[in-house]
Amino acid sequence: MTTTTTTSLPVLGIDISKATFDVALLRAAETRKPKARKFDNRPVGFQALCLWLAKHDVAQVHAVLEATGAYGDALAEFLYAAGHQVSIVNPAQIKAFGQVELQRNKTDRADAALIARFGWCQRPVPWTPPAPELRELQVLMRHLDDLIAQRTQVSNRLSEGRLTPAVEKSWQQVLATLETQISTIKEQVEAHFKQHPRLKQQRDLLDSIPGIAPETAARLLAEIPHLAELNSARAAAAYSGLTPRRHQSGTSVNAPTRMSKIGNARVRYALYFPAITALRCDPSFQQLAARLAARGKHKMQIIGAAMHKLVRLAYGVLKNQQPYDRNYLVEA
């Protein structure tokens, strides 16, 4: 398929749900009333979408969909492989765009049309799917995190007390099963890195950063597969939702600066305990904490600043393909 520039392509807004997806096709002649249709969110629905586009004489679109977990991954990859341009955008952007338009209705069809209008006006950056080895790593690490969360829940149940012997035995069996599964997945993760030397090299580079152990490095590679390709360390922090957000207006409003949290929550989860470790063990992070404490910052703000520094360092070591150097100045 011949590639057309993004600015001249029709826009296909896609509102994804678990079982179905709604689309709105927007072309220059129909900017207020796009053509709409609902499809099954499975391969037969993807093929039906292609036939529907062909029926409307559309060879290539700029498909825009929200980042909504894993529900849209298969469709996004299908459209990319079929030669269409795809953009995956932060849902907060779509919500803000709808507020600007004073959108009143909240239906799947209306949301698809809203996403199409957003795509037509904003023309978001095209998305490229991660390499297969990174996609597999992401699946493994997310499954590992789910198992660890379940283990914590079961351990909390066992510590509650007031359990009958039969119930306690049942929970112990569940816990043992989870421990076995966690060990198995960790072995699969390690085998995956051994099969992909370049990926292992990237993990080793991240492992050189204070506070970041191999497991955290694997999570960063899984959740920010394009980390080294971002424009700057600041962009890496913004992608992770670790940039500061100020709320100030005139002389009456001057709220404390907080973390924006507009970004990948899994990255923030992965960096929380490594930040605490770095603050406890590394001199450069201790100096950062001392400076912030002298300015009146509280504990959580200092931990957030350490997380911010960690993701910037992660960008730096991958971008430069050099291990962590305490004297290295991270690119702004």
C-alpha cells in the first residue's frame, strides 16, 4: 500500500471496549457528521472493518485510538500491518478535547466521533509497534506483577487471623501455587533475556543505575520500549507522569507543586521502591534529598523527585549506551 502523508489522510476515530469497537470515519467533506459503524473486537471484526473501508473507497486512514490497556493492542497492530497510520493517545487528551467542544453525550458512538475530530484537528504522532521481543517481555512482566499482587493479597489474608484450619490450609495452598508460578515466570524472563543479547545489554545498562535492580530494569524496558528514541530525558519523565504540575493563579491560588501523574502508572509503580533505595544508599540522591528538604519539600515530594531523576538517568544510559556515571549530567 502506498503511504500518504498524515495530514491528507482520512481519520478513523476508534472507541475500544473489551468485546466491540466503534469507529467514526472523518473526511474533509464530512467534518461534522462522520460515517459510523460498530465491529467485533476480534480478527473477524478487523477484516470486516477493512471491507467497510473499501466500500467507502478508503485505501488508507490515520487511525486514532486511546491507550486503554490491552483491549486495543491487537487492532492497532492489525491496522499498522495493513499499511494504515496509527496513533495511540492518552485518554486525558481526548477528555480535554471533549470539554473544549462542550460534549454532552457519552456513548461509544459519540466517543468514536470525538476521537476522530481530535485526530483531524491535532494529527497526533504516528505510533510504531514495539519489537516482538519487547512485546513478549511486556506480557511476561505484567503477568509477573499480577502474580506478585495476588501473592500480597493472599499473604494479607493469612495474617488476618480468625481463620479456621481448613480455610488457612486452603490459603496456604494458594500461596504455594503463586510462589511456584512467580518462580516459573522469573525463569522465563531470564531465559528471554538470554535469547535476546541486545535486550540483555540494555537491562545491564539500566542495572548500573543506583536503586535499579534487574527486575526493575526489565519493567522499564517493557513499559517504555521506545525509551532511548524519545527526544529528551524530559520527554521520558513526561511519558511516565513524573513531571511536576504547578497550580498558581494570581495572588490567591498557589497550591503545592505535585506530580502530574499524566503518563504510564506502571512506570511510576516500578520506580517507587528503587527511588527509596537510591535515596538511602547513593550519595548523589542523598544530596538531592538534602537540597529539597532545605527548601521545605516533604517526604513524598522528595521520593517523587528521586523517581524523576531515575527515569532521566535511564534515558541517559540507554541513549548514550554507557553505564551510569555519577558525574554524568542528564540531558534537560
